[in-house]
Amino acid sequence: MGKDSIQLKNPTILDKMLDMSHEQLVFCSDHVLGLKAIISIHNTVLGPAMGGTRMWNYASETAAIEDALRLSRGMTYKNSIAGLNIGGGKAVIIGDAKKIKGEKLMRRFGKFINGLGGQYWTAEDVNMTIKDMEYIRMETPFVAGLSEKNGGSGDPSPVTAYGVYCAMKACAKTVYGSDTLAGKKILVQGLGNVGSYLIELLVRDKARVLVSDIFDDKIKAITERFNVTVVALGDVYSAEVDIYAPCALGATINSQTIPMMNCKIITGGANNQLHDETLHSKMLNDKGILYGPDFLVNSGGIINVYFEQQGNYNKAKVLEKTEDIYKMTSDVINLAFINQITTHQAALNIAMKRIEDFSRVKSPTFK
């Protein structure tokens, strides 16, 4: 399965793929439309790769490639620990969604996905919507997260948020002896779809919610709906809270932020929250902060679109499956305690064992 982080000196793209055990990295471009995209397929042992597409104005193409590699690897772990029969993949589109996104671009991207012949299925991620998925669907069947009126499961964000909420309660049970979130100070960083739905659940439970985001319009939208406290960007990591819920982009948990942190639990919806999985999970452990492994905690969304992809979508069954995140989070915490390892490593061991066990299953011989 490869190492937990890229540690090679001046590695090439192929070096990084080999180090992280990726199968494919596909570059997609259309000069006329301004499309620059990367599809990363990490592992297909359990089934075709599946993971959302995000659009982001990356600082460089190198940054986009590294994000695609890390995100797709995370999907392998996420899909495995969730018990789904799909592998890990992810796609990124480079650019400002407000400026370049539209039907032509999405449909062109859909043709690239179709060219992979079902090895990669996509769905929504950062800056992507149900409408975008429906544009992609015009060019390929290998897409989920469509609107309910078009036979899909709708926006997966509410289910992702619900899974985060379930994991948060399991972590609270360990730290505080009760899984109630009432009265707990919880800081939600990132007020996109997942963060917004999570806030709704937390407010309903009478938690004391604090929020932060780099976009003023998102803060305004939340403060108009809920009685929450806004935290300045510079105070996010040093804020005295019970639970920190990162729901924006990854790598917010790093060597600079961990020493500042004043929380007991980290449980959020963002992917790749740890800048270096091995180093920073240990730093959190040493600091006495309980970390809910991101690829377990935020697996509700992929559970939702997986049921759609399988053709047997049932919302009640999806929510029931998502609620299993509570038990799995508790199991991971117990495993980490028993074996004196980090929760990240415990979750990773479970995910990798399922893939390794599946790899040993031999196909039947037909005569």
C-alpha cells in the first residue's frame, strides 16, 4: 500500500506513484475550453476506483498532482474501512470554479472519464454540484451523485456530515464518558456543504458552535441561520474548544498548528487533515488530543453514492450504514489503546487488512 507520506528527495511523478502504490495517473486537457484535470487511480483490488472530483485554483500543477495522489489514496482507505466493494480514486480540475466551470467544461471532462471504461467513477467534491454531475452524466455512465429526480441519490454532503457527527459522538464518549454534545464548544472550520450540514446537527444538539471560513459570504450565510460565534482566521488553532472539526481543505493539522491547539478531540469532514500522517498523528497522541481518522470519519458521502452506483439506493439503508461509523470509530480507538498505536495507524491497519485479505482470494477455475 505504500508509505504514509511522500519522503523521496526530488521525486519524479512516477517515483511518487510507486512510493504511494498508485496504479494510474491520467492527465486531461482541452486548450480551447481551458480544461486541465488529473484523474488519480490508487487501488482497484476491491473494485473500480470511486471518489469525487474537486475543482480548485491550485498554486501550481505540482500541488494539484500531489493533492490528487493523496486524495485518491485516502479514498482507498475510506472505501475499504467502510466495507464497500470499490477501490480508491479521485479527480481534480485546476482553476477557479467561478470563472471556468460550465456545461462544456464538465461534458468534456466526462468524456475523459468515459475513456477509462469504468475503472473510475466520480461524484461531487469541493466546488462541484449535482448539476455538474448531470453534465458529466451526458457523456458517461460512470458518475454518481445525481439529483433524485434523475434517479440519483442527491447531494452526498448531508450524509457526510451525519457520519462526522456520529464519529464525533463516539470520540466524545471516550473523552468525556458520554456521547452527548450538548454544551460542548465545537469549532467548525470550513463552511461549505459538509460544514454547514454539520453545524445544523450540532446546533440541534445544543452544542456551543464556533465557526471560521476564508470566505465572508459563507460566514454571513451561516450567521444568518444559526446563533454561532465567529472565530478569526488567526485564532482558529489556538481557540480553547472541546472539539475541532476541520471541514475545509487538508493539511491543517501540521507541525505549526499542533503546538497551538487547545482541544481534546479532532473530528471533521476534511480529507487529508494530517500534513504527515505518521508524524502528526503521533504529535496529537503525545499532546493528548484524540484524533478521529479522517478517512473513517468522513466516509458517509461515499457510502451514499456507493448505494446509488450499485443501483439499489435506499436512504434508510444508507443512514443505517453511515451510523456504523460510530461503532467503527469506537473500535479504532480501542484498537489504538490496546496496541499502543495512534488512531490513524489503527484505522489504516483495518483498511489495509481488508484489501490484503481480498487480494488473497483466488478466482474460481472454470473447466
